[in-house]
Amino acid sequence: MPIAAKWLNVQPGERTALMLGFAFHFCVLASYYLVRPLRDALGLEGGADKLQWLFTATFVVMLLMVPVFGALVSRLPATRFVPLIYRVIAVSMLVFGVLIANRIAPVAVGRVFFVWISIYNLFIVTIFWSVLVDRFSSEQGRRLFGFIAAGGTLGTFIGPLLAATMATRLGPVALTVAAALLLEVAVRCYRALLSRTQSQSGSRLLDDRRMGGSMLAGITLIVRSPYLLGLVLFMLLHTSAATLLYFEQGRIVAGSYADVASRTQFFAVVDLIVSALTLIFQLLLTAPLIRLIGVVGALAALPLATIVAFTAMALAPEPATVALAQGLRRAVEFAIVRPAREVLWTVVSREEKYKAKNVIETLVYRGGDAASGWLSVGLTALGAGFGLVALLIVPFAGLWGWLCLWLARRQEQGADRKNVEGQIS
């Protein structure tokens, strides 16, 4: 840790909070990646041509869940709603494990499982980062978020590694029990992190105070803020590209592997590639790279990696290409882009961090998924091959790059204002 602390420029008093953030993120993502391969495998049970319906169902259920989440955030302090949500999800994992293991309505349960996992993973990850951007400043985020993100990456490595070895030996119950236990450990890490840090408001009293406002406040906050609308557009471009790649991945995998076990193993291997690359990037490159190229350069890495992935999969539609192209793109996203994207949130209000952030990273995310899923189906019905889609993504990548520049500049202005206000106070 001393070498890492020097490399990251960790300040006195930050080490414990840094390691708690690392462990918190590890537990959150390890729990999800334990069941993610099972989700992807069960999602193909009804056929790859039905994936757009699952994405649409996910978006519809998300529409219902966002007001519920908004009501919880408005009526309960973070110290209560964060553990509550994580524990409700943990119990649901145990229920699904029993249903899947006993082959109770396998196709229907598999589809519901796909939708629920697609929803819950966004909530637990979004809540984690809401906590982080509330407890760390913009300056700390630039230095520390890469290392904290590495904790999650380690989780994305251990999760699929366990899934690949446990899927055929112990079955889904073992996967879901392990996922539930990790979520409980995440709750313990969260509580320890609160005791070691102070919200950016400067008052620990706010930790036990409810935020108030309406259950739809996240949406109204977004509509009133050009900066938040920019984050919405960034998310839509990101999720649209990712979904088009996911659908092409589904077609290639469904045509190459016939059974759930082999598909689960393939998806687990892809996740392992992503995790290994991401962990190397985060431990060696993220912090110094963000210092060198800034937030704008880190954000712009995603549209560039997206063009590379589209081109590779269009030229060589094989499972090996899928693994490498998706592995590289997702590694760039998690290791470089995600920490930079979270820095963008350090300059907004506390209510925006918990409410608007949740809307953008759940409802907007899944809305982009659903729309892009139907776009993929429509293009296929019109006879447009994936090569044409790869060509069409280029102008959108240009828009995406310009947006990265605009958001980074607005973030710097917001950070400067916060510094001035802190000096005055």
C-alpha cells in the first residue's frame, strides 16, 4: 500500500476511506458478476431474436421502479435507504436461486430473472457511486476513483471466475447465495465508510436527515439543468452503442453455442478478459492518465474504443473477435471512462447526486437499451448488416467526442466555483 499511496498521491487520513471504498466496490460488483453470466445464458433460452422484448420489459419495469426509489430517497436518510435496498435485493437473489434450481417455469422465470438482474445491477452500482461522489471531492476523485474502481474490477474478475467454476458443479443456488452474502458485506463497508468520511456539505448531521422533495424530483432536476441534460445525452450515446454491440454478440454466440452451460461459460470468459484488462489499466494507468490527459481525454476514450469494437465485429463476426473487441471496449469504459464520468458528478448538489444520478443511470440507461434494441431489430428487418451499422456509428462518435469536451469544461467551472465558495465559507 505505501507504493500505491505514493503513486496515487494519497493524503494523510485518506487511506482507510480509500480501502473501504475499494472493498465496498468489490462486494457490489462481485455479487452482480456472480449472476450476470447466468442472466445472459437464461436470456437466450427463448431465442436471441427475443432479446429486444426483454430490454423493453426492463425499461417498463424501470419506469415503475424509479418513482419507488425516489420516494425512498425523499422519505428516508441515506443511512437507512442504502442498506434497505441492498438487503431487499439480496433476499430476491435467494428466491430466484430456488426457482431456477427446481426448474419452475424455466423460460418465464429466466425472463423475469433477466429483467430483475438488469434492473438491480444499475441500482446497486448507482447507489455506490452516489455515496462516493458525496463523500469525496472533485480533487480527491481525480486521484482516488481509479483505485476505488479497481476494487470493483477485482470483483468483476472474482465473480465470473467463481461463476465459471460453480455453474456446472454447484448450480444456481450457490451463485445466488454467494451474491446475497456479498451484498450484506457491502452494507457493512458502507457504514464503515460513513464513519471515516464527511459529506461534501460539511455536516455529518445530513447523513441522518432525509432529503425531502417529491418522488419525481430527479426528473425535474434534470430538465432544469443543461449540465445534467448533457449527462443524459452522454448516457444515451453510451448505452445505444453498447446495446447494438450486445445484440450482435447475442447473434454470434447463439449461433456458435447450443446449450446454456456453454453459453454461460463463454460469457464468463468474456467477463474475465474484461476484468483482467481493466484491473491492469486501473492499477497502472488510470490515475496518471487522467492527470495527463484530463477528464476530457478520459471521457473521449469511450467513443474511440466503440468505433474499434464495431469495426472488429463487423469484419470478423466470430466468438473470439467478440471476446477481444468487447473485452477491450468494456475495459476502457470501466478503467478510464467510468472514474472520469464520476468526477463529473462531484460538482452537483447532494440531491442531484442521489436523485438525478439515479434517473440517468437507471431509467435513461434502460430507455436507451430498449430503443436501441428495437433499432437493431428494425435494421435487421430492412436487411442492413452490422457493417452498415458500424459505418453509421462514426458521425455519432463525433458528436460524442464534442460532448465529452463540453462536459469536462463545465465540470472544471463547477469545481472552481466550489473551491471559491469553500474559501469564502
